[in-house]
Amino acid sequence: VSGVLEKGSHLCDGLERVSKDRGQSLFMTGPPSMPYPWFEGDDSLFKIQRFCQLCTEEEVYFHPHHNWFISNAHDTESIDQAIAVADKALARMHVEEGS
């Protein structure tokens, strides 16, 4: 994965894929190089805050209220790590919700 648009697409596609696999509704909007995350029906923003908290506990920082930014400092390995951490967080959220 090379440019920031491709890197952003890799991250966004991966996050949406693991979200769907975990029965969650995380969607990424905006340009792939600066995506904005949201959970369907999360008007209180509780879910996105919980998601970001769980990811931070695994040393991946996602901001719950602003666009994210992809740069050329991000490599495929770091993006794949972020997707794996997100998958773990989404699995925990699925269990917490009793689904």
C-alpha cells in the first residue's frame, strides 16, 4: 500500500470489514486520507467513545470526535495492527452489549 489515499482506503475497508464480522455498525466517511468514524444509531457518541477507549488500551489511538489523518508515516504493518486492535475492541463491545 503506497499513497495516503490507498493507505486510508486500506484502513477504512479493514475497519468496516471487521465491524461487520463482529456484528457492529462502524462506518467510515469522508476522504480515505482523513476519514471520520461513526456507529449507526450512536447519537450519544457513546459507542465511538467506548471503541476508541478500548483501542487506546491496546496502544492504538483513534480520536472519537474528529477526523482521523493518514500520513506517509503509516505503513501497511501499522495499519494492519490498528485493524487487528479494532477487531479486538469490537469483539469486546459485542460481548458487553450481550449480543
